[in-house]
Amino acid sequence: MVVYGFEPIGFDGELVTVEVDIRRGIPAVDIVGLADGAVREARERIRAAVRNAGFEFPLDRMLINLAPAAVRKGGASFDLSMALSILLASGQVPDPGEPVLALGELELSGCLRPVTGVLPAVAAGIRAGVGCVVVPPGNQAEARVIAGPRVYPLAHLGAAAGLAASIRRRDDAPCPATPAGPRVPAAGTEPDLSDIRGHARLRRALEVSAAGGHHLLLFGPPGAGKTMAARRLAGLLPDLDDDDAIAATKLHSLAGALPEFCGLLRRPPFRSPHHGASAEGIVGGGRSRRPGEISLAHGGVLFLDEAPEFRTDVLQALREPLEEGSITIARADRVVRFPSRFTLALACNPCPCGNLGRDTGVCLCSADEIRRYWKRLGGPLLDRIDLRVPLRPAGAAEAGALRGAGLTRGPPSRCSSRSSRSRCSTPAPMRRTSSGPATS
């Protein structure tokens, strides 16, 4: 019987075959196959977990091979696959009769912790013909999104023998328990336009952005409602279709942002990174080649508050994903690709001091300072922004008039799907002013 692990490389990842050879010699455990420190340290965790689970750890020379050997392996998700391979090779667990994909981090007591990247691992296993998956209970709902009833939860390593017998009999695994309380937002529970008073043009711009997937720029003095309005944009979007929901769930699983006992993400995500974020944190990459904020916002909204405060290279790195709907990260050893189709919402002040356009303040910024402030965004990025809305704080009269007109009762009607947004309302013609960006 073959036991598989998983190495998350890019969006799809790669299955890893875990092989164990036990031979006579000085007792030792050797792990080969370009394993990092977390994988090599697993030998001590496995040794303690096997003994505390009621099994005997083999007192022989043991070699664990993680194939293919040319792929670097990292993380603690290999704990369960290596422990099961040792128990199978030593004859303490019966052969389940078919290949098994096993993911989980072992505690010294033998209990299993949830791990990241389960949904991409299950997808890779199904493509390779591996239909049986063993995961901790916290990952069962995530794995069942694709694998269905062939996902077996294992809470403690001591139950491995009974689990192998159930797999051999092809018994259906029990359904995951529903956690107490919601873990992801449901439709209708997110903030919407009912919280906004006044700003008729802003409300219209949000509706058009949500209906057509148009990128949005909100600029005005502090207190004008830019941040509050942008945070309500995701609540106007329809639920994700099946393809986008699976892609968004896989990306959140790879990044470790998926809550325990969480299944498929149906609501569009909303991501709002701090302006001190690095380029790798926004677009993805780094040593682990993990998805960035633009990929975690796939199918939803990426909101950059105080946009000119972001690093210039970070802002300019958004240009290709906005056009292509994906990000390709090229490194010396591998090229990975992540989907990143999102609606970009930017918010900024009209000048460095923020008083330009404010009735109760005086702007002390020079023309050169204002020009340098807006130059941080860059013309190529601004050319990709369809809606540019100048804002001022709404007065009491405007807010009262809208409340009396019944415009604050709830969000606008949602389109049935993202593909239908092109048939919804389109933005008004754009005009460019002499003192700032184009406005709608």
C-alpha cells in the first residue's frame, strides 16, 4: 500500500510518495528527499506519538524516502503520512488495500492537529487517482468539498488500525460535526449600503462597481466616508460560482487563512492589507511561494486604504494582475501561477495633509507636494481605474433628505452571477479635471 503526502507548490502542488525501509542495524531514523527542518524534526514527534498511541516504535535502522527527491518538502503535514508508513511497514496496522493520502500534524500525545493546503492536496490526489483521504477532524469539511464521503477523520493515531480496516471495507466516513457558531460570513450578514447616509453619487458608484466589476478610487478629506463605503463593496457582490468558490477556498487553504471546520467559501472575500505590506505579501511569492493578498481577494475585493502610502513597487505590481486576472511568480527553480481576479478599491486623501476640499480646514500643501503625492499612484495604474469619485463629508440636510426618500433601507439588488454584471448599469462618461484625477 502506498501512502502519499503533499507539498504545496503554486496553486496545484505535487503529491509526495512516502516510502519506508526497515532493516537490521543500529537504531536510527534517516529522512531523505530534500526535507527541511520541520520535516526532519518529525522523527522525534513521530517516535513519541507512536509510543503514546499504544504502538511500538521499531528498534531498527529505518529509512524514510520522500519522492520525488528533487522537490523540496516543508511543513508539518508529513507527520501523519510518515507515521502511517512506519506502522504499515512494521505490520502494526493492516493494509487498507488502496493508496491513501494522509495529511496531519502529530502531537506528542498522538493527537492530530489541522494543517494547511488540504483542499489543493485532495484535488491533486484525485487527479492522480487517489480517492481515499485521511485528515484531522478540523480539515474534514474542507476535504469533503471534492472527495466526498471518502474522507476519513483521524483524531488520534491510536485509531489508525481501525481506520485502515474501515478503508478496506470501504465504509463511508461519518459526516463532520458542525462547529458552534458561524465561521465564515453568510449572505445578508455583511455590511451594506444601509449604513451610509448621504453621498448619492458614492452609493451609485458602489452599485456600478459591484454590478460590472469596475475598479474604484475614492478620494476626499478624512471623515468623508471613504473607508466605510469601500468596506461595504463586498457585501453587494453575488455569491461565488462553483469554480471561483473552489479556487478561493484552495487559495485560503494554501495561505493558512481558512478556519477550522470550514467547507467551501461562497461569499466573495474582502482583503484590506496594511500599507506597510511588502511586495511578496501583496502579490505573493517569497521563500515558500505562497499566495499574496491579490490572490486571497480572488472573486472579491482588494481594498488599499491610504493607497499613496503603499510602496511604489507594490502599487505598480498590481498592473498585470488587473489585466490578466492571474499572477505568475518566476523564481530560479520554478514558475508558479495563482488566480487573482478581483475588484480593486483605492482610498486616499486629496493631498498630503488631507485638508484640500475641507470646508473647516486649510490646506498648506504646495502644488509640487500635491503632484508628488498623486504621482505615487502612477498613471498606468490610474488608467485601470474605471470609477474615480471625489468625496466630501455629507451634511445633515443631505443625510436627512436621503433618509426621508427611503434610500437607506438596504443594499441594491444583486445580479444573479458575476458574468451577468456586464448587462447591469455602466458608469457615466469620465471627465478629467485640471487639479486632480478624472471623476465620474
